[in-house]
Amino acid sequence: MWRGFDARAFASSWLATTTLALCLAGALTAQQEPREFVAVERWLVSEQTSRESLDDAMKELLLDAKAGFTWLGAELHREVGRDRHKGLEALLSQATLEFLRRQRSSGVRFAGQFDVLRPMQPEVGAFLFGLLLDTPQWYPNSHRVRLIPALRDVQPTSPGEPIVGRIVAIAENQEVEPESLRTDLACMLWQWGDKRLAQGLVDSLVRQSTEGDAEDRVRVLLQLAELQYELRDYRNSAATHRSVQAMARSARLPLKPIDYYQSACAHALMGDADRAIESLQECAALQSSPNVDSSLKLDRHLFETDPEIESLRRDSRFGAIMTKAFGAEPASKPRR
């Protein structure tokens, strides 16, 4: 992409160059030219009081989130007037929240999902940590857990004190804070090198997996596999999924399509394509079964777009899996 292209310098040199240069200039496409943010600039030069204008700017920025956030990060990092910087900060907060909402509603999750936000560091990290640790009244407390996947991507290493200490305090507050939030914070702390809380959760689930009947043990092992996945410990997550499947077969316990799909993801991420494909085949069999409730079945879009199984989509066996799971893809309508 021709970002940062100097049109005047090119025009000057073009007048003195050969036909080859003319051909190169003619090959320049609209996609290669720097993006223009008309609605964004309209917002920035306005009085910045119109919600409609801000929404238009945000939508324009998110048409290509990677390019939009890269541009916004560059603007935030250069010397600009106070009013323009204020408008940029408003755009950062609204566009970031909308991007998080869209990613959550997509139903797909993966490590690196929010890397496109990183050009806006440290501002975007400060914004997200502010929502987590000093939650304003307009932001629901129950939504704090939604911030953590983005924080793990934009802040892959420890931010140090006092932020870490405040996060530990939330993660340890069993009386007030919800379990889902405390677990996700423990996983983020693990990523930053503080494994104490997450290791305690792992050890607890391992102990529980030896207790009760087969159904109880399968349920706990699925929780353990999910926790190991969130810790990005894909090798152990895959091993736990294999234990789940062996125990379920032995005890004749049914598993859900998502159980096999998550197993496929863990195996794919650790590089075991054969076991990943086997899990997807089991998933496809359940997808096509009339005995499985439709509410438990997965959407075709997940198989087609999830980056975690990208390597499996290139496997010669994947087409048969898709046909088994969803039937033959309808032929495209002829163009008129």
C-alpha cells in the first residue's frame, strides 16, 4: 500500500523519466493511494458536539480497521492543536468500543484478534485500563470482562505498578467480583509472568477432575481444557481434550459440537493437524445428526473464517468435513 506517497515529488520526477515510469504511474490503483478520511476530518474541524458526526467518523475509520487505527495512532502521536487532539481522543474511545463490540458479536475469538489497536498505544491501553480499574458510571461493570482480550493483545507484557497491583486486587476479590472476570484477569496476569492465581485455578480443576462420576469429571475436564486454552497453553489444552473424549467414549457420554471444535482449535494451534482434523470430523458428524439440538450446532461462518483453523482449511480433508457438517454449498446464481 502506498501510504506516505509524495505525489508532488513523483509528478516532478515523472516529467523527466522514461516510459517505464509512466507505466508505473498508470498502474497505481485507488487501493494503493493513501486513504482519505472525509467524515473524520469533518468531525475534527467541527465544534465536536454532534453525535451523528462522531458516528459517521467512527464508521469511516472502521471501514478498514487496520488502516484506520494506524492513521489514528499516527495522528495521536504527532503535535496537533488541543481541539484536534480532543476530537482524536473521542474518536479513539468510540471506535475502540465499537470495534470490541463487533469482534464480540462475530462469535470468533483468537489470540491477536485486537492487534490492530496497537498502533494507538499507549493511549488505547490507558483508555482500556481506565474502564477496567476506574470504571465510569456510563460503562457497565458487567462489561469489564469484555476489555480483557483487547488488553492482552495491546499490552502483551506487564505494565508494572500500580496497574498490576490493582488488577491483582480485583482478581483476588472473591466476595465482590464475578468469577468470569477474576479468571480472565488471572489469565492476563499469567501472560505477564505472574502465574500464582491462574496456577491455583488449574490445580483446583485437576483435583476436581478425579472426583465424582464420569459425567462430573468430563464437565470439569472441559473447564480445564478451556482454561488452558485461555492461558494459551495449547499443548496441555489439546491433551485435556483427548482425555475428555476418551472418558466420554468409555462412559458413553455425549459431547457437543463445540467440544470437538475447541479440541480441533487446540490441536491446530499446537501443530497436530491429524488430531485436529479428527476432532473436526467428529464435530461435523454431530452437526449433521438429527439427534443433536439445533441450538447446539455451530454456524458455517465459524468454520470458514476462524483464524485458528486456517491451516485446516488448506487440508485436502476439510472439504469433506464442510459437506458433512453443512451439506453441499449452494451453487452461486449466474450473473445476469
